[in-house]
Amino acid sequence: MSTIEEEVAKLRKLANDKPSPAKLKMVEHSLSTKWEGVESVALKVLFAWGGKDAVRLARASLERHWSDKSGWAIRAQAIKVLTKHITARDTAWVGELEQKAKSTPLMLHELRYLTARAQEFAGNLD
């Protein structure tokens, strides 16, 4: 088994565990790899875990791949995590992200579920 396959196997097991500082560190390291498949699995772990750290790391991943022409798969995974786990406190930065995306229709399309979720929170704040 290659190093990449081993890392992916370890990450997949983490999705069923409760997060801990050491496990979070492993996922965070995997998010900075050059291997898209590893990063995608790390985002799936965050999707399973949820919480503030999941939102923070998924947001960082989304921002890191914002301008990558071939980064759509990672952006999609990050948006999936964010859409499930954002809270009312995240509505401001999601709105800023939507404004940033207005010059790129494809980005607006990718963000549609995330912005709709943020608007639900905003509507409940009124």
C-alpha cells in the first residue's frame, strides 16, 4: 500500500471517531497536501465531525482553492462541510464570499447552497 493509500485509510477511520486535538492535527495536515484525493477525504472527515474547527478548516480550504481553475472538486467538498455546519455567527463572512463571487457566475453557482443556508440564519435573526 502506498503512502497516499495509507493516509486515506487512516483518514477514513477518523470519520467514525470523535475528534481530538491529535486527530484534528492529522486532518489539518492532510488538508495541506498536494494530493487532491487526500484533501477531499480530509474534508469528508470534517463533514462527519462538524463543529467550529470543521468550519474553520473547511473555510480555509475553500479560500485556498478559490482561484484554482481545477479546484472545483475541493471547493465542492469544502462547501458541503460548510453548508452543513455553519451557524448564525458565520453569516457575515458567507455574505462577503458571495459578494466576492459575483464577478464569476460559476463561483456563485458553486456557493448557492451555502449562501441559502446563511440566508436562513439571517432570516431567523430578524
